[in-house]
Amino acid sequence: MNRLLATVACAAVVGVSAQVSAATWVLANEYPATSLPGEGDAFFAKAVADRVGGKLVIEPQPDARSGFKSREQLKAVAEGKLAMANHLAGAIGDENPLFLLSSLPFLAANAGEARRLYDLAKPRYDAVLKGFNQKLLFSTPWPASGIWAKSAADTPEAVAKLKIRTYDKTGTELMDALGATASLVSFADLPAKLKSGEIDAVLSSGDGGAGRKLWEYLPHFTEINYAVPLSLTAVNLDAWNALDSATQNAVLEAAAETEARQWQALDGRVAKNYERMRENGMTITRIVSPALAAKFKASAQNVIAEWEAKSGAEGRELMDRFRKGVGR
């Protein structure tokens, strides 16, 4: 009997030890599980689980369930309040100009150029995130941003009337330059502001917006191909360094697989989003007036020039390499 009790006790200790040794990383994301970054979180969690034999559990928390909005996540991960976060890069642009790179207006004309820009900038993203006690694991591109509104935003006059939500500082500056009333608003705060009428337009892709059902408030989407912004998924360095080397390698493999999946998933995503939006009664305008296109171009050049001035020699060198076609 004593031998049996000892065996049971030993098994219990082993079970507790196994539980203690299995780390759980919350992966925070302000955006919906149905958005492309949200899908990436779920894919990454499974890819890790398939490789680590229970040593590490990734727990995605979309829709700001972690309690942290995009602009708060960088600090939360740096301080260890979160193990991981899926950062919308532009939302943390006040922390370093590099984070605004992917959402500079009308710079990357398509997904291929957006990927080339990311590949050129990836070593800098790694270095900058390290300064915030984080390690970059993978990126996720968003479908190109457009304008959700109550009517088509396809002329300078229409845009100037908007009270529009933007997701980063450069977007706010550009929309202000076009005469709109622009404000930087977290996605989680949008429903209340839309309901009150404080906001009557949203700069966003059809992806995150479709997940949030913006069509309940804004029945028109104007395609402007503003930018292909990135979300950057990073982990706290202390949490990372606590893993053994085999588990680290497994996580890196899962991250590489996830990043490849995310960029591949961008292909055809716009068509699928538009189909869902039309099914929910939305009207999609795909051509803007020449006058608006010209104003977008002029304002974008000013915003990009300001970014280059703030980003210093490294930013200017990065931009120069991109413009020269390096990485094609």
C-alpha cells in the first residue's frame, strides 16, 4: 500500500513538474480573429504546438482581450506584462519612425513591392525591436488600405468633408492636408465613436474592417491603395531566452512557416473581402477622380519627405535602396 501511495505521489510530482516546465505565452492582438493578422496568430500557435511537444503553449488573444491596445502593446511586451504581441507597426510609430515605414502613403504600389520593402527593412526591425527588449518573429501584411464612409470618397470635396479615423501619424497628416478632420483612433474604440457620429469614415483595409462589420455604419468603401501596412509579431526577450535551444529553433521554424503563409494569403484576399462586403450590402468604388489622385500624390510626397528627415541616415539609405529597385 505504501509503495502504491509512493508511486501515485511520484506521478503527481512528475505531472506538476511537467505543468511548471510548460510555458504559456499570451499573444495579444487588438484586431479580430478573422483579420489576416488574427488568422496568423492562430496558425502560429498551432505550428508551435505541432513542434514543441507541449513545452510551450501560444494563447492568441484577439480583439484587445489582453486589455492592451496596439499603441500600448510595445511597452507591455518590453516590460514583460505580455509575452508576445502582434503589433500594427504604424500604431507604434511614435516610438520609432521605422515603424511607420510600411504605412507611408502610396510608396509600395502592390504586395510585391511591400514584401521587397519589408525584406530590405527586416534587419532594422530586428535591431529596433531589440531596443525594446523584443525579438521579431514574423510579419503579416494587410490588404491595401481604403476609405470606409457613408458615401463614396472619390473626390477632393468628398474627402475634405470626412471625420476620419486613421491608424498612424502619417495617415493623420495626409488626411488633414486634404482638408479632412482626421484623428488617430484604436480599432477597439471605433464602434462607440461611429455610433456617436464622432467618426464618420475609417482608413482601413477591407480585412480588419470586414471582421468588425464596419458595414453596419459605413456602407461605402473607396479603394485608394493607400498602403500595405505590416503587423509585426514579437516576443519578450526574457521569455525567449528562457527557452532551451531546441524549443527556440522550433519556434523559429513555426515563425518562418507562418510568415510564408501570411504573405501567400494576401494573394486573392482583396477579392474575397470585397465579395463578403458586397454580400453585406456595401458599395465599392474602385476609381477615384484625377483631381483626388493628384492631391494624394502631392500630399504623400510631403509626408514621405518628413519621414525621411526624421528617420536619419539609415532611413534615407533604406528609402534610396527601395527606390533603386534593390531586392528585385
